[in-house]
Amino acid sequence: MKKNENYILLILAAIFILSGSCRKIIPVDLSPKDRKMVVNSVMTTNMVEARISLSIGLNDNSQSIVYLSSATLALYEGKTKIGNLNNGSDTLAGYYRLDNLNLKYETRYTLKLEDAKYGSLTATTQIPRPVQIDTIVQSTQTIGSLDGYTNETFLFAIQIKDSPNQDNYYAITDTILQKVYDYNYETQTDTFYMAKNVAWSMDTQDPASDGSVRYLFLFKDDLFDGKTYSFKINIDKYSFNDTTESEFYLINFSKEYYLYLRTMSAQSDQDNISIILGATPVQVYSNVEGGFGFFGAYSLSSKTIQVIGDNYYPLE
Amino acid sequence: MKKNVILYLLLMLSAGTYAQKFTISGFISDAGSGEKLISATVYDANTMRGTISNNFGFYSLTLPKGKVKFTVSYVGYKSFVLDTDLQKNMKLNINLTQSIELEEVVVTDNKVQKQVESSQVSVIELPVKTLNKLPVLFGEVDVMKTIQLLPGVQSGNEGTSGIYVRGGGPDQNLILLDGVPVYNVNHLFGFFSVFNADAISNIKLMKGGFPARYGGRLSSVIDIKMKEGNNKKFKATATVGLISSKLTLEGPIKDENTSFIISGRRTYIDLLIQPLIATLGATQGALASGGYFFQDFNAKINHRFSDKSRIYLSAYTGKDKLYAKLTELYDGSIFRTNFGLEWGNLTSTLRWNYVFNDKLFSNATLTYSNYTFDTPIEYYIKEKLFDSFKTESYSLKFLSGIRDYAFNYDVDYIPIPEHYIRFGVSNTYHIFKPGVNTFKYKSVDASQNRDTLYGNSNIYANEYSAYAEDEFSMFGNRLKFNAGLRFTGFFVKQKFYNSFEPRISVRARITNKFSFKLAYSEMSQNLHLLTSSTIGLPTDLWVPTTLNIPPQYSKQIAGGLFFNIKDIVSLNFEGFYKTMDNLIEYKDGSDFFSQNVDWETKVEIGNGLAYGGEVYIEKKIGRITGWIGYTLSWSTRTFKNINFGKPFPYKYDRRHDISIVATYKLNDNIDFGMTWVYGTGNATTLALQKYAVPTSVLDIVGNSKFDYYGSNYYGDYTSPSTVDYYESRNSYRMPAYHRLDLSANFHKKVKRGTRTWSVGVYNAYNRKNPMFLNLEFSQVTSKYNLVQYSFFPIIPSISYRFEF
């Protein structure tokens, strides 16, 4: 009998060991040797802006962002200097900007950053040529939800003509002219005004879709290189108050900007549990040599159509 | 040129046919159990011409007429020798009796020399007897964990049964149980494999130089044969262990022509922890039950119609089930939740062996295989509303799996000892279920009821193959070749893929005890395993080649030097170089649980490269037996959209991998086992820095027109967020893995049979090996720590086994 009791105890101990896990802190110096400079910069044909900061080591005493406002930041076309970006904002530390430019499409531009203490870095990109939206075809689609209910949405097929023999990186979004309520806390009154706001209830099942960032649907031309393609998005019909204007935007990103947005979005969406279970963490793309961040460019085109909405909130 | 080749082949086939010849053929079996002996050596000791028995114990040896010293040997058995004057064809079924292993050198089949003689490179046969002597986790003898101890084979994470052969993935191993592919070989998230060692007779691992008769996977073939069942006498084996018990019964039915074996295993963790769960539930005011178990059942029956004809029927079924039930009673209302995870395999084989004549053997096989993974979740609510009850129930179920129906026909033709020709065809019909969800809702109001099905639709595919190979020797057996060609076709969704895969291996015997081998093989694989976990989760999805996902393809060159040292120790040095195309991986940020239901949109296609060297020193004879294996290897992957197109180390890229395995037989009653393993730490990805990025798009400091209602309403977009900086994928190495296991087996003959007490210690020096690493912030030091989680500290085990 005693033997049996011991055996049962042994079994329970084994199960306890199986179900438990051992935790051990590995003595590793996690502080990076050097803080790197970080530049985040966006360029269009008429301006370039940037914000400069320092990276944060995992075990740095301060985990807050330190901006650099004393660095020299210049834009080059090849070896020709176009100009220095000005550190012109009193309220935004580390913010630099250069306006009134007339930059060329599909030409490589280089951003050079120099700082007396932290050294230098460079990044290169080019502004893609804008691609126009040819047509937008609206239809109604019934979509089933996971719980078995169905929902009617508007399906918009936005047709574009992709440029052949080059990789293009796109995003599409839609803004709707809507009545916007504004609550005044002081007077405790509602007022409203008309504004074009992004359609918040957008979705896409398009096969070319490559994820989304904020209210932009990202897609590449891998599936339709050089051909005409209709990218489809669904928008809840209740997003449209009435017969109203809807302006669709097509953004053509530089490869660098697109990869940055795609990976930044993917990293922020990834949860820690999946990493513990073995999924590999997402690396955020950087085209900055000698530091972190990105230097990206884009061009923009748009097309406005009239949409007959559901009159849920009629315009006044 | 073509004429010359034909002429040469005819000459080869007719070589030695000038003298009159006769054939000795038959089957080789164990005298005690009747089990067929695979790869037994059959030769004429006078001329040293010989062959080996095939997978069904059949042999055929054609010799010139006259005096022959016909000899059959097999490791651990007394040799059979027959001096005869060969004047006609002979049918000779041979029963070998087991030898006493204590003698330092017994007359045995010389397995050591066989390594030198064989034309195959990168092949290791694992003696099943050794399995029971080695120390194992929780005392559970595990075929896959023993295979992990061989050079060129890497284990996955701590304690798991996954194997990674020469830089390949876990899906690239063709694991055959009686000829049927087993898709999920894991129990308990990979800590145990599905193979019950008591029901297994033979295990062979191939890592390269694949003969044409094998195909369908890139990296390895693990050919596992089930026992046929003792046809001499009834025998039972029972084992009681810490977490499971096993029972095996085998014996003849009526006479020696028919025999059977059945073997079952079940864990009882669920039964033991049930009271704990109930107590825990009671403290929360709920009725709780739950647990986990796995079970296996093997069965095989065979019948010999005649010396020419034999039929086999075998089956395996195994299941894992994790379940939890929680019932809460509150003020007359009932809230009940059921949750489960269930997965398992069912395989079956109907096989017919037919000997057309003394040189022609055929094997026809019908197989069925089904793997399913199921996650049922159910909610039931009976809510009290004043005088009435409101009842409703929900159920959500995810189901995935793969089902195969296959037919194979294989022929062995042995015209003369210098040629062993094999050819065959096969057809497999696959049904892939990449994941279907069902949602049901039932309430009092019937109009609200729902019964919905959504997810990936089934994919149907047909896979064909045909092969031919010839193993032939030249120059008095100094040169030996195995040359073959395999054709594979795969028809899926109106798309047809096909490939011709050349296979060739050559062995040059430099001296009687030393040979050099070289092999080249191309392999294709029409199945992919989508896996995002490092442990053997059943959420891994088997998916086929499709219109967008091409077949995997590999090319491997392997070669080596093989030495026989005094017929006791074999010493092998091998090198390999392998390229792999069209591998798939989840895209960055995607995994099994991500929302997009179409799996094809979640994967990236890329390539792999693996190369390295292996050393294998094995001692098979004497009191001390075992092996030392060392692997030095590199394995990388390159995907266009992962790691920004730059090559990165494979997760299980392991620079150094060492195994030392030894058994020591003190006497007939006591033997000891020991294993020690060392491996470079697994590659992982860590972020040691972070940096600021803008929260808005198209500008750096907010005010984007594409933020909902602009920056004035929701949040301050002038404040950036931060992202983690990962230098490169898998650029950080976990601490090295090493572990010592010890065991002792105490045998005793008792009244009705033999009993064995086995005691063991897993991880004897209590090494905390890494399962995974996590960066955690300490509130005490206000610093991040790199924290390692380990699963298995020192674990003793004990089991009791009884045979009669």
C-alpha cells in the first residue's frame, strides 16, 4: 500500500514537472554600444521634410525620444547639392524642411545627415511618376459575416493603368464629403460643418492587396505588371449620408517608402504570443545607411465621383 | 552512340551467363518469431558473390553450377551455412536463430562490412533492440528521438520529436509506416512521437543518395516496418510507465501460415489530474473537468497462401485530445463551455507479395491515410428570466486535414548477382482540407438560428510516379552503381506539374575494408507544410502545390569515405551539398491565426541551401555498443520579401551537433544506456534597440488628410511611436544545448516469462536548455532582461515491462 502511495506521488511530481517550465535570466549586456541617428523623411516634387532623433537602447536609462536639432541635413541630386533642410520649427524638436522645390520624377535623390557628435548617414530614394485613376465603377455587394449575418456594402472597382517594365507600389483610399458634428464643451452645443473625411468602414478582399496602414490599402503590381487593373474596395453604404462626393486617391510610393510602411504596419500588428510560439518578428525596412529610419517619396492622383448613399443621415 | 549503350547494357545483363547457372531463392526469417529479416546478407563464401534480402525477407542468388558455400548472416543471429553442389534451382526458406551477444565477436552478419560494401550513401539502419536500452524522456521509448541522435539529423526544440535532416524542414521527411506516409508524427505537441516501439521491426533512415524507388520529399526517407506478428507461439508484452501503459499481443492463428500482432498505448495524465481540475473549479464555484491524453493502436495480420503468395493487412490509428469543460451555475441559470483540440492519424495498408519465379518478386499495395485536426468550441446558456428560461447555444469548429488513397506496384528482378533491378508505379489521390470553420447558433427564436460554413475549400490532387533503377557491380564488385530515374506528375486545379528526377550513386572499393562513395539525387515534393510554430502544434497545415505555389525541388550531392576497422567498428566521413527551391514560409507578420482566410496569400516562396560534413563511428559488436555522431553544417534561406531578400540562417541552422550513444551489457540480467548530446544554440531574432517613427502617413508630423477626421479629433499625430530594431532575421544564437541521459534495465526470468524494470534519468546534470527566449522588463531594476524558458529539468523515470 505504501509502495502504491509513493508511486502515485512520483507520478504527480512528474506531471507537475511536465506542466511547469523553468525560467532563467541570461546575463547578457543588452545595451547597444552606440546610439544611432534616426531620420524619417518624406519627399514630393515640391518639398522634403524630415525629423531626426536618436535610437533608444533597450536598457538605456531614459526611454524617451531624444531629438537632434543641431545636425546638418542636405538634399543632393547625384553630387549636386540642392539645399539644406531648415530646422525651422520651435514646437517640433528635430523637424527639418525644405520647400518650393521642383524635383524630377524617377531621379535618385540623396539625403545626407551630419552631426558633430553622432557622425553621418545617407539615404536615397526617387519620386515615382503619378499614375491616374481611369475609372471607378460602383456596385452593391452582399457580404456574409462570421456570425452568419449579411451586410450590404458598396463595391468600388478602381481601374488604373500600370506602367510597364518597372515595379510600382501603390495605395488606395477614399474620402467622403460628410456632415461632421463638432461638440463645443464650453457652450454645450452641437455644430456641424462639411468636411472630406476618410471612409472609416473600408475593407478589401482584392487578391493584389498587401495589407493596410492606417486608412490606406497597399498593393503592388506583381499580379498585373504593365496592364490595366481594377482594385476593389468595399465601403459600408452607411458611410455615405446622401448623394455625395467621394474622392478616391491613388498614391504611388517609392519602393523604400512602401516597404517601410508595409513592415512597420506588420510589426505593430504582430502580438508577442505568436512570437513566443515561434513566429518570427517582423523587421521594419530601412534604407538609411549608417543609421535607422527611412527616406521615402510619393506622388498622388485622385478622382471624384458622385455616390448615391443610403440617406441614413441626410445632408442639410 | 545509342547502339553502343544498348550493346553495353546487353553485355552487362548477360555477363557471366556463359556458364550454366542456377538460382537459390526464398525467404529469411527469425526462427523464434517468424519475423522476416530485412537486409540479411546472402552469399557464396567460395566466390564472395552475394545479395541481400529485400523488405519482405525475399532473396534470390544466381550462381554457376557446382560446389557452393551458401551462407546467410544477419547481425545478432547465428549464420546459416550450407555446402552444396548446385545442380538445379533451389527454393530455400531459412530460419536464423539469435546468437548470444555477450561474446566479443560472434559469427554474425557483418554489418560493419556492409557499410563499406553497399552502394548507398547516407543510409543508417537503426537496430530496434537498441531503442529499449537507451534512456528516454519519462521512460517512453521513442523512435524519432533516437533518430535525432544520428549525424545529419537535428532535433527541433527541447524535448520535441521533430527532425530536420541536412538543413531541410520538418515537412521534407517521408516518414513511412508500412509504406504509408504518416503526416503528423507528434503526440503532446511533439514531446512524443506516434510510433510504438513494441510494434516495430525495422527502421531505416536515408539522408541522401536516394534510390529512384523513393520520392515525394526533399530531405529524408524514414522507412518504418511494423512487426508481422510471431507465427510460432503466442506472446504478450506489457509495459507500465510513468505517463502511459502499453500492451502488445502477437501470435499464430491456427498454424504458422497466419499470424497477427495488436499493440495499444494510452497515456493517463487526464485521469490523474482530473481531481486537481475539479478542485480548482470548485474554488471558483464551477464544475470543471478537463485533461489531455493520447493513444495509439497498431494491428497487423498476414497470411501465407503458399511460398509464392502472401497477403498483409495492417492499420494504425492514433489520437491526441485536449479537452476542458466548465459549467457555472448562477441563480438558476446555467452557463456551460466546452473546448477541445483533437488531432490524429489513421493509416491502413493492404499488401500482396507474389513471387512470379525465383528471380522476380512483386509487391502490390493499397493504402489509405487520413490526418485530421479539429478544434470544437461550444457554449450553452440556459438563462433564468423571471418565470421562464432563455436557452441558446453556439458552436464554432475548425477542421483541417489531409486524406490519401494510394496504389503502388513494385517489382524486384534479380537476373544475376551483378544486377538488382527494381521498377514500379504508384498513384496517390490527395484530398487537402486547408481549414474549414463551421458556426452554429441555436436559440428559442428559430429565425435567429445559424448554420454556416466558411474558410478554405477542399483541394483535390492526383500524384503519379514511375521509377526504374538498377544496382549493378563491375570489375569483380570493385565498382558498384545504383542508377535510376523517377518520373513524378502532379495534377491539381487544372494544372499539371511533372519532373524527371535522376538518381545515381557509385561505390568504389579501394581495399576490402575501405570504400569511397558518391551520389547525386534530385527530388521533388508536391506537398508543403505551413508552420509558424517551433513546437509540434497540430495547427501546422499541409497544403498542396497549386497554380501559384510550385513544387519544392532539391538537388543533392553527397559523398564519403567508409572504413571497416577490424570488423567491429565502422567509421564514416560524409559531406553533402543541397539546394532547395520553392520553399514556402509565412509572410512577415502572418501566421496560422492571422485573419486572412486564404492561405496562399499568406506565404512567401524562396530557396534554401545546406551543406556540411558528418562523422559517424559505430560499434555494433561486444558488451559496449553504440555510436558517436558529429555534424558540422550550414543551412540558410533566401526569400525575396523576408529579411529584405538577403540570405538568413535557417531556424535550426546548427553549426555543431554531437551525439554519443552507448549501451553496456553487464550480464544477461543488467544493461545500461547513456546518451549525451550537444548542439549549437538555435538561431532566433531579437531586438536590442528601438527608434521613433511617425504615426501618420505621407508626412512626418501629422495633419495627413487620410487620418480619420484629421489630427484634431483622434490622438496627437505629432507624437511618434517607436518600432523595434531587428538587425537581421535569426541573427542571435540561443545558448548551446547539451544533455546527458542515463538508464539501467534489470531483466529477470520469472515463472511465466521475463520482467524488466527500467530506471532512467533524463537531463542527468540538470542543464537548463533553452526552449525560447523572451525580453522582459524588470520593475525592480528598470531594465530589460533576456529571459530563457526551459521545459525539462532533471527527470527520473521508471517503467515495468513484462513479456511472456
